[in-house]
Amino acid sequence: MKYRFEIFHEFPTLYSISSQDFNHHLELVKKMENYGYTGSLIYFHHRTLDPWIISTMILQNTENHVPLMAIQPYYTSPLATAKLIRSIAQIYGRRVYLNLVTGQSQADLAEAGDPSDKHELYEKMKEFVTVLRSLLQCDEPFTYSGRYYSYDGLCAFSSVEAAMFPKIFVASGSGSEESIALANAFGDAILRIPVSFDDYSKNFAPKIGEHLETGIKFKLICRKSSDEAQETAAKDRADFIARSIKKNQIKHEVSFSVLEEKIFYPLTYTGDCPLLVGSYEEVASYLEQYLKLGTKSIIVSNIRSEEDLEHNAQVFRMLRSDNIPVVSSKNAC
């Protein structure tokens, strides 16, 4: 096997999703176990469906699929989170992963009655993880006195066995210094949304501790040929045009390789991620660059059908074999 890595998909959590669409995506999750997917990232915002309710539906309908839960301290406490993890472990015999998110906008926080500024969000998350780990590791009376959390002899009975302990990701969409420091000190993995491979390899990867796994997030449109992939992407005309315009706007700021010039389309709004559009060989060759740097997780956020799973599988099979075609990725002049 060439590379070992986990694949996740992003489960839709929009408050407006119909029960029919929800069940359609649940059926896709069932099929993902046959395509080598580890689990699903379950995004959270206070306008979305509750991620823990979605996770239980996934657990009830799959054998090994792992929910990767978005956690935001303004919405939940470390005590409530620990009890949910323990309950899932005890009832389902299953593990969950956590994705710690601090990048909430000030406007969203104000809506929810949280006056925290950016610095306070990170300080609160440090306490959150410290308390959470303690509650998951031991059932002895727990005492803690911090700025944001305080417990006096708490008997939560929320500990889990080592095999059920969650892998803790830290979301680092923009690769901020604060998120990297948080992940290095408190996380097991860090999740990045790349701006370009050059930026990732020079400005992000060197700052990651040796103990820390890295993950990346993309949308993928891959087909047998580059032309077919481009034709498929162009069907969503508004999105493809917006990404193309954005790419031209940032060319003077971002160093794109020859391959990126052809297949990489940047995000256009907060919460989005870049889109890769190319042949199976081109997309595999591009993702391989990240795997060579030690990336252990790939999140794909635009899986909408079994056809998408089939096309993506061609790329992931290449990456897990010794037969990855060589496609030029030198920097563009």
C-alpha cells in the first residue's frame, strides 16, 4: 500500500434539509463503508441541525462509520460533551472523533449571547479540552477552577476505555498561528483548508509538531479525462464562474503550480473549500503531494451520489497503490 490515510465526507446539516434528502445522504453513508471511508464530518452552526442527533442516526445505520463531530464551546460544555461520548460508547460500542472549532464570527457569537473575542475563544477552548480529557479519563471526583469552567468534586462517571477515546482534531481553516498552537498543545490532528500547495508546504506544514496528524479538505470533480471533469464542473455555472474569477483575482498573491493552474479552484465564501477539477490521474497526483508531507486525513465535502463515490474511488485507489501517474506540478511562471 502506497499511502495510509483516512477519508471522510461532509454530511449536510442545513436546517432546511428535507427528510427525503436527509435519508438519501444516510443511504450514501451506508455505502461509503464499502468505499473505504472512515467517517463523516458533521458541521455545526446554531442554524443547522444538531450534530449529535445526526451522529446517532449514522451509528444506527452503519457498522464502523465514525462521526467527526464539530464542537463549539459556545453551544456545549465539556461535561455535556463527555457524557454524550460516554453514552455513545456504552450504548453503541462505538467511537466518535471531535473537530474543535474556534472560528465563529463575532456576529454569530453575539446572536448566541457570547461576548468572547478571538483571544478568549482560544483560551476557552484550551480549558474545554483540558476538562474534557480529564472527564473522559477518570471517574474520580473532579475538581477544577478556571476562568471559564469550574467544578468542585464532580462525579460525572463519564470515563471511556482507551479504544473509545475520541481523536481530537483542531479546525485551522486559514492556518492561523493560534489554531496551530492550540493543536500542537491539545490536539491529535489539525484540519486545514489549503490556499495552495506552496503555501501549505512552506507556511503551514513546518509548524506542525511531529506528534500531530494533518488533514485537508477539498471538493472533488474527477473523471476519466480533464475535459470531462471540466464539463461536469461547468454544469454548476454560477459556482464555477465565481471560483474562476476568484482564482484570477488572487494569482498575484498566491503561487500556483502548473497543475494547480489547471485543476485548482479556490473557495469563494467562508465555510467553503477549494475545488479540484481534473482527470483521475491529475487529482491523484495533486493530492499525493500532501500525502508525501504526512497528511493522514482527506475530507471530501461534495459527495451527492454513488456516482461521486465511484469517481472518487478511482483517485483513492491510485493513492493507496503503487501506480500513481506522474503529472507535472512545478510552479507556474
